[in-house]
Amino acid sequence: MAPELKDLLFDFNELYKIDLEAFMNQHYRYNVPVDNFAKLTGRSLAGFKRDFEKVFHAPPGQWLQQKRLAEAYYLIKEKGIKPSAVYLEVGFENLSHFSFAFKKAFGIAPSYV
């Protein structure tokens, strides 16, 4: 093997991984599958899940839902935005799933906040 290729081929630094915490806190509202979040942060799906658990102490799906619901609660209660407008803004695909998850998390339907 050419000596000049050794450093390139066997460089195990994590140069292409971006700051997971900053990235997720900035982009959690996007309705993106977890495997796409992994690619966007320069990780395999397994590496993403492993790194995610280390940073957030929760699985990605659970953290995303909690983060989105907390943001939705704030937007509804503090900003007066209707649930029918909030669910898309925080990354849910449909209103019925959002309403179900919201009620399960907070014990009240989003329309009664």
C-alpha cells in the first residue's frame, strides 16, 4: 500500500459527524424519518441511535415526540395558535395522531388547553 494513502484510508476520526445535540435541537420540527436524521448527521442508523442515547438519554423516536409535544403545548397555550395549525408546524403528519399523542402526554385534548 502506498504510504500516502495510509492516513486517508485508516483515519478513524469522526470528522464528518456533526454536533448531534445542536442539530437535533435545531431541526426536530421537521417530519423526517430517523434514518434520514442519521444520514444528515453523518452517521449510520445504528451509530445515530447509539450517539443519540448518549446525548439525550432517550431513544430518538421518543425524544422527538416529547420535544414536539412540548413545543406544541407552548404554541397552543402561550401563543394562542390553534391545534389544527400547530401539528404540522411541530412535525406531526396528521391531526388525529397529534391529538391522540397530546392527550396521552398531557391528559387533555389540545383543543382544551
